[in-house]
Amino acid sequence: MEYNSNLISQNVKRLREQRRLSSSELARQAQISKAYLSQLEGGRFTSPSAEVLFKIAGALGVTIADLTQEVTIRKNDDIPLPPSLKEAIMIYPELKGHEVMLANIKMRGKFPKDPNDWLTLFTMIKNTIDRKNG
């Protein structure tokens, strides 16, 4: 998929700075190299992979759409979380920090109804990324 690289560059840098993260810290949290992040923020990549965008979005607490479109910054508190996701976050601490990403995912048009389903969904996404990195 092709994205507007200038818009992505601007959004990543703006979101990083709003969260008072250094480029080193964001790169560490997103598990990408600082050099890659610097080049991305500088607009030198024309089409970052969906995997990289997913990692950066997760580290910033936003969605991929927030990186690729002109967006209004949403805070975690501003996003309505399905009750089953709220419950899952209380049960499974590893989901904390990924609320925004998870709250934007539906399976067959519906949010998972069970906390275990949220954990399964999160684990599948994480394992897919880990396999590509491993």
C-alpha cells in the first residue's frame, strides 16, 4: 500500500514531540533503528511498510490511520473502549499501552466480547511482528 510519505513524516515527528519522546526512545519502543526513524521523519522513505507503521503507531499510542492521514490527536482517554477490552486490560497487563490500536480492531465487524479473545488477538499481532523481526 502506498502512503503520503510527507504526511507520515510530519505526523510521526509531531506525535513524537507531543509525547516528549526523543527519537532514540521512540525507535527503542517501536523496535526500529534510530537511523530508520530519522530517515522516516526526514521524508526520505517513500513507502514504509505496514509493519513499521504498526510498530510506530503502537509506540505512540495511535493507529496507523493517524500516521497516514491528516488527523486530530486522540488521547487514550478520548477513545471509547468496548467493555470487554476494558476488562481484558485489567486482567492482562501486557495489553496496557495498546488500547488505541486494539479499540480500532473489529473481527467480522464486531469487537471481541471476551477478554481472552482480546488477548488472543493481541498475541497474534505481536507474534506476526516478532516472526518478521526474528
